[in-house]
Amino acid sequence: MPNPSRYFRLTENVQAGNWYLGDPLTSEGHEVEDFREFSSGRPACVSGRLTIPIDEPGRRLDYSHAGAGASPVVHVRVATLFKEMAPNDVQLLPVDIQGCPDQYLILVATQLVRCIDDEASEEVLYWKPEDERPDKLGKYRSVYGMRIDPSKVGNVKVFRTWGWTGVLIVSEDIKDALERAHITGAEFEEV
């Protein structure tokens, strides 16, 4: 099968009346120590089952973000699509959502791809010496209007972008499958 040539940033379609999920909690009831655990582009290492509180009740979604880390939380039917279409690109961590009987999972993209196209993106800024952050020197400080170079993606269908891991990217065939399944809460922006 040829590589998909189009890729999309997958985000939550935030609307009034939808639920808003809080930060994932450990089995002891503490917030997960580092929320970036779920957005680093590598498998997450968590022990025990996680719980996610509902910070604001509302319409349940098939695709949501949880808390400050915007960790993707998906209904089991969405998780099944990801597992079938991109088994090597995702890790699915079962979670309990307080007061919700349905089965949900945190979706972790386990692939990190260096593919941001600096020239095609609207604006790309890097950390510089004068920013006095030697730990971040030479890394992306911000990326606006992000575009990627599809030729650098290979066969990966779900991934985080190297240097700017807060972005979850999916291939066009996954986007199309999610839309055909009428998944609620998902929004796509071509990159």
C-alpha cells in the first residue's frame, strides 16, 4: 500500500455542552507526575489503572483531551480503529472515567517523526542563547501554521512531531475512517 500523502493534526472539537475531562489520576488518586508521558512520541510507562475525573459534565465524546496535558482519550470504538489501522504506532491505556460506564482509553502515539517543514510552515521560532534556556537551545520554541514534509514520515500513520510533541498527527486514511464512523469530538487540520 502506498504511503498516504496527506496528514492531519487531530484535536478536540471543543464546544459548549460537551464534557471537559480533568488530569489523569493514578490508582492512589494523585495526578500523573508528568503529563508529557502521553505526548512524548514513545510508549508511556504507567503502573496501575488510571482514572480521569469529569471537570465539567456534558455530552460525552468519542475523542476528548484530558487535562492540562491534553492527553487524547478515546472511546473503545475509536481505540479499535486505531489498533486495527496503526497497530505499531499506538499504545492504548485503559482508564476509568468517573461516573461513566463506557470503556475509554488514553491514546499514546508511540512514534516520533522529524518532519516539520520549517520553510512551508507559517512561522517557526527556535530557542536562542539570549532566551537563557540552555536546556532548550536549538529546539523549537513555537510553530505556527505547521506543515510537514510527508516524504519524511515513512509508513507511520499516527505520530508526534519531533521537537514539537504537543501535536498529534494522523494519516488521511485514519482521518477518513474516523469520519466514516461518525466519531464525535474529533477535529482535523491538514498539515
